[in-house]
Amino acid sequence: MGEIKQIKNLKEFSTSVERFQGGHRLCPGCSHSIIVREIVNATEDDLCISTATGCLEVCSTIYPFTSWDVSWIHIGFENAAAAISGTEAMHKALARKKKGYSDKPMKFIAFAGDGGTYDIGFQSLSGAVERGHDFMYVCLDNEGYMNTGGQRSSSTPVGGATTTSPAGRVSYGEKMQKKDMTAIMAAHRCQYVAQVAPSSWKDLVKKAQKAYQTPGATYINAMSPCPTEWKFDPSMSMEVSKVMVDSCVCPLYEIEYDPQTHNYKYTVNYEPKNKLPVKEYMALQGRFKHLFKPEFSHVIDQWQRDIDAQWDYIRRRQDAGV
Amino acid sequence: MAKQHRVVWDGNMAASQAMRQAQIDVVAAYPITPSTPIVQNYSQFVADGEVEGEFVMVESEHSAMSACVGAAAGGGRVATATSSQGYALMVEVIYQASGMRLPIVMNVVNRALAAPLNIHGDHSDMYLGRDAGWINLVANNPQEAYDLCLCAFKIAEDMRVRLPVAVNQDGFLVSHTAEVGEHLEDADAYGFVGDYTAHNPMLDPAKPVTYGAQTEGEWHYEHKMRQNYALVNAVPVVEEVLKAYSQLSGRDYAPVECYQTEDADELIICMGSVVGTTTMTVDRLRKAGRKVGMVAIRLWRPFPKEALAAAIKNAKSIAVLDRSCPMGTTGALYNETAAVMVENDKSANLINYIYGLGGRDTTTEHLEGIFDDAAECTKAGKRVKPIIQTINLRGKSLSFYE
């Protein structure tokens, strides 16, 4: 087990040693880089990271440059989990044979977008988690294929306009419900699964540290507001993130699975004092603009009912202790 | 020469034993007919405590090769095995393995590609990966599957090469055919392969590395041509390793193997289990006074152009056997041969035989027929048959390119 890094305040955290360097080419206001920094800077242990094809990969390792001050590999779109499972297996094998490169603890992380997690990388993730490799999988969830110009994924929420689920004269955009990936990963009996948002940095860092300390595979669903395709001003990313949390569109919660009792323990990590209507969250983003036409108002009403039900469900699981 | 032990084994067990003796750090694999026994044998080695490395039983061949790439980049010895559809599923990642210059060894038990589904041997999987940047060796019997698998680690991990190596063997005809063979003692086999030499390991925190970066117009071409430079220049290293192995084992191997070629008027050029059948056919026809010979391609990639040119220099008629449907052109081995002839101003009558698809039998009688065709061409002083012929095809006879 490695050391838990002590973090007192935001200034100290933001000035700690950078393992994900600036100079990358992510869009201004992109939440990915904020989440990644928060996660890799949350430990002082050595790291090996894999990343699926997508915004983070494309923008952080354009040869001959790299933003990564830790070992990093990208293979393809659908195999970030399989790739890091191989590296982690090699670490175990060399340690057993006493041929390791270092005696210090090493942590393994896979980063992928929602396309690389909910869709094309789903099988690879499921397999690697089932095999019990000791790694943290972080889904940078911006609810669509943003690297290729904003197409829908199975994470795109109902009513979201994307380039393959556009709003039109007769359509309000995406029709399918967002897949509940966090619950799916909990069902894999990961001992630790959590949802985070970049604006709640203390919560995010605490959860990353908990994941680092948990044996086996852990899963973090990191909601990542995307100014380019959610269509808001780049200066507003953290504001959008805050409203996303305070409207309970992105509940901050965690699920701990106990392999002895087979119990799932839900914990809601943040209860907004003043729960905002989802309308406020939607109004901040161009991708929902069409829903404010009178003929599509039922979509917003349905959203509110769905979000309320989801929020209620998570709290009921918490209260029941199962 | 080192001490050896006689055994009865099939191609899958032979390859499995070589994997065990090489003390691999990570094997990530997924079962598929006819290479499944390799994965099962290796599982048993793990269960019996005979190997110390990690065995990762993944959920698909795509993940098998992905985990192999992640493991090899981590910094240790890596191997796997597959066939056919599994190989096809891996294709995306086998290009990544060679592009990242990772010395992974893969036993490919060759099998037809669907549709129609067929579990038996042909070379369509080997041909599918021929431009993927892997070194491809061809084992024609179980003994060779063992020997070449040991050599593969040494070739792949050589600092002058650092490329993945596939060792091909014919599904069922090699993989499931029990034969008497010989293996080295564990210490001698490992001594030959040697300890793994690390090169830019991800797992060394003192020197973080980035694998799989993006290169667009500025650098992609340079990377690919340098990769090709390493592959083309691997030929002498392959020869060196095969020679060193011959000194240890007493079994000789070369990138191109010639049998009765020196004075032969008619030659068959082929790869795989048909090599054994062709050798017998040559012996039979030689007894009858026919000047026939065989050239077996041991190194499919990088293609040994010079050695092939030397092997065919005296031939008057050449029959090239391809065990894969060429789909819209001539067979790949035929094309290689034709290129070598043009490059060397060599003229001969050249015919292409597409044979053995989906495990269709090819016997000495069929091969005699091919030598007869070739002799007919020699006699006429020109090609007297359409370029593509079939062997043992049922129903309407088919040939292509008059």
C-alpha cells in the first residue's frame, strides 16, 4: 500500500508536482485535463497509465511531445482496460520473479471517454474487471464522441442534440436513456465504484485515493462538461459542473462492495442544500436549446421526473444500507 | 551438441513446451480451434507450478493481443497463440505491436477464414497478417514448431530487431498430428533463448515512457519506413539465430530451404505441411529419373528475396503453391516469386496452384500431377496451362488467367 497524499487546500494541490503537464492541445475549458490532474496528483506512488483513443489521447501525445511525466500507453479505442491489464500482469510477474524495475508501489490507471467505456470498450473493461487486475478505470464521461465532432454514444442523455442525434423539425434529439454505467460496474463486484465531477475537487481526490487504496479493479465515472459539444462558453466549465451536481443530474456517490457479506453499500457524498431544477442545468448548454421550444417542453418535464427518481433511488439504497 | 530427449508430441504440445522453457513473463490468450491445446497445455503448466509467469485468460483475442502489447511495453517476455477468426479479431492490435516495436511471440495455428465457417487448415490467416510488420516463420511439422518457437524469442528480442514474431504451423496437419520429436533440456533451451533484455520498459519509474503516440503528416512516414528498415534487415539476424540453434540442436534451418534444386528442371515452391509431402514426391520422381526439386519458404516475412533468387536460378518451370484463395488476383507466394524473377532477369514457366483450402487433402499423386504439368511446360518451352490451377477441387474444374 502506498502513502496517502495529504491535501490541505486547493493552492497546495494545484502547486504540487505535475505528472500531467500543460502544453497539451485539449480545448480551452475542457474538463478532461482538470479531472486527470486531480487524479494523477492525488497519489505520490509511481503510475502506469493506459488511455483509449479519444480527446485525451489525441491531445496529450502528439509526437515528439508528451504531457505525461509517468509511463503511458495508448493502443486503440476499445482496449484501454485490456492494455493496462497486461502491464499490471507484467508488474506482478516480475515482482514474483524478483526481477521488478522498482520495489516501490506502482498504481495502474486506464482513462477512456464514454465512447471507449459505455460502447466500444465495454467488453474489454468488463473482462479486465472480472479478472481482478489491480487498477483504477476512469471514464471521462462527456456524453458523446466529442473527439470526432460530437456524435451520440450510449451515454448521451435524452434530448441531447448531437451530430448523429440532431434536433430537427420533428425530433427533439437523442431518444435513448443514458446507460447506467456506474451500476453496471458495481454489478461486476468491483469493491469500489464512484461518480465524480471536476468542480467538487476535494470529493474527487478523496475518491481517487480510496480507489488507489482498494485492491482489485475500481471504477470512477467522471462527468466531464465539454464546452465544445455541450455548447457553452469555455469559461463556464466549472459553473456547468457545479449546476450539474446541485441539480442532482450528476449525483456524487459511491458504492462499496463487501466480498465477505456480498453487500453493496451506497453513500451519497454530497446533498445539495438547495436542489436546483434541471431546467437551470439545461439552460446553460446549447445542446438542449431546442427543448425550450413549447412543443418539446415535455422532454424537460420528463428529465426532472427521471432525475428526481434517480436521486431518490440512490438515497433509498443509502438509507437501506444495501 | 546439447543432450536431447525423444518424445511423442503434436505441433500444439511442441509449441507449448517451447513456451514453458522460455520462461515467459506474461501469456495472455484466448482459446480457438485448432490452437486451443496450446492455451490448455499452458494452463496446466501454471496449475502444476511449472511456470512462474502470469497467465491472463482474457475475454477475446482482441484483448489477448492488447494485453500482450501492454505487457510487452511493461518490460518483459510475452507470448500468445491463436488461429483464424481469432487472428482476424487481433489484426488491429498486431499492427500496434509491430509499430511499437514490441518483441511478442505468437504461435499461429493456421486455419481457414470464414465464410463459410471451417475449422481446418489453410494459410488465409497467415496471409491476412502479411503486411502487419511481424516476422513470420513457418513450421512444417511438430519438431519445427518447437525449434522455431525457441528461435522466435531470440530473434524478436534481439536489439537489432525488436519486432514481434509469428510462428505458423498448419492447423490439424501439424497441430494435431502426433510425431516423434526431440526437445532440449530446460536449462539448455532457456540458455539459448537467454534473459530478456529490457528496452524502454513502462514499469521503470525512473524513466517514464510514452507508447503509442500520435504522428500525423510530419512523422508517420518516417516511423513506418524505419520500421520497415528494421524488418528488412532482420534477415541476417534470423539466419544467425537459426545457425546458432543448429549448433545446439543439430537441426538445420534456413530462410529458404532447398531440396534437390541444384540440377532440377522443375521446382515446386511451397510452405507448411505440404513441404513434407512434396519432399516424398521429389524422392519418388527422382528414383524414376526425373529432375525435380522443391523450395520451402521458411521465412515468409521479411521475404528472403536473395535466397529465393539463388534457389530458383537453374529451374526451367516453377509451380508455386498458395494455400489461400487469392480473391481477384494470383496467390501471394506466386506474386513474390514473380517479383524475384523480374528483379533477377530470370525467366521460367510459372504456374500458380491454389490448394488445400479449408483442409482439402493434397497427396503425393496431386503433387506428381503438378510436376507433370511443369515438365510439360519445360518440354514445350512455354507455359501450357492457365496461370492459376486448382488441386483436388470437386465439381466443375476451374482455372484462371489464360
